[in-house]
Amino acid sequence: MRIHPLPAFEDNYIWVLRQPRGRHCVVVDPGDEDPVLAWLEEQELGLSAILVTHGHGDHTGGVRALKARWPDAVVYGPSRERVPVVEQPLEEGASLSLEGLDVSCRVMEVPGHTAGHLAYRLGDVLFCGDTLFAGGCGRVFSGTHEQLSDSLRRIAALPGDTLLYCAHEYTLANLGFALWVEPDNEAILRRKLAEEEKRSRGEPTVPSTLALELATNPFLRTAEPAVIAAAERWAGRPLNGHREVFRALRNWKDQDYD
Ligand code: ZN
Ligand code: FE
């Protein structure tokens, strides 16, 4: 399977998936139809399915127009939040076989950013939308901090070589906050240099691997003594367990960094 990024808006990535000689492809979170239609035409491909992670407009805004052009494309998405364009609502553990791809797709419910947010797992690849970002995570909108903390812990338990395809290029800003939390973490300092180089060449920093996130992403490091100590300093009180540390980190970033 090949995966291509189509940049959209300021900093979104729409991901398209295809087999090397396939005639159809699958698109994840088409917030805008234009880059998708242009790419399909250029590649002479049809569209067999649309995977939606959650209902925000920057992930769904192009679905109607793509459906108008490719009426047979099936639109999959969350069942626990209302997303009007979704035709096939999905639940945890659902398994999809997608026309044009020879890898099967597993559904994970990862609520928190929104109440019904989904991630799609195809082999060692995870499309995680706005749940986990490279170096950071999504904000809490219609879900809860507890949900997002638990969802990140589930993602953290996947194999370390899992490739994480998130939906935004926020990496450099996220690593800046990661260094507020852990100024002496060598892995974050090294990663920041490497990602800055990619950006200066105009390349995406996404995907990353779960192993790299575990070493550098504060929101996956809520059991690390240095991270707990920093979160406690900001909160001004002792914090107990992943959820409390996570909530303090998320509030710290929302209030003081972003
Ligand atoms: Zn979103
Ligand atoms: Fe988004």
C-alpha cells in the first residue's frame, strides 16, 4: 500500500491510500475536495471509500463533492457523534475490506478530541486524525480529558513500529511545548533539529513512529518522573495517575503556550 499526503488549508493533511497498480484509492478526512479531485484526475484513479475520523469541517468539508463525483464511494465514520455525511457508522473493532486495497482495516474508538473520534488501523499504519499529533495531541472539544487520556494510552500500547498518520502539520510547535515540559530531554532536542530540517526542505514531518512519540511526546509520557514533576509544578499540587497528569499538561499548553 502507498500513502500520499495532500496538503489542504493552512496545515491539514488529507491522506490517499492505493495499491501500486490499483485502479481505486481510499481517502482519509477530505476536508477539501479540490486537492483530492485534482490528484485523482492526475493519477487516473477512482475513489472507492472515504474514511472520516471525526465530524470537524476541516476533515469532512470535501465529502459531499467527492460523493457527487464518485457516487459508489462508501463514506465510513463515527457512530458516537453526529456526522451527517457518514453512510456507514462504525464501532470499536469493526473490520473493513476496502476496494482497491489488499490490507484490511480495523476501527479503534479513540474519543476525547470529539466524543466519537475514530482511528483506522491498516497493518502497521494508524490514521489517528486529531487524537495524537506528532509531538502532541488534539485539544478536548466534545469529548473529555479522561477519554483523551485513555485513548492515548490505548494508542501507546500498539507496536513501537506503528506509523502514525495524523491530520495536521503541528509538529514544530508541539516540540516547542515538549521542551517546556522536558528541557533536558535529548531525544526531543534531536527530534526538533531533524524535523526543522524536513520543514526547511518543504517535507512533511508526518508520519512518525510510535517509538519516537513515546520518547518525545509529553502526552504519551505521563508516567515519566520528569513529566509528572513539571506538570505538578504548573498545577501547584500533587497529581495522581495518567489522567491527572494528562489534564494538567493539556491545560498548561492551552492556557500558556498556544
Ligand atoms: Zn478536529
Ligand atoms: Fe482538524
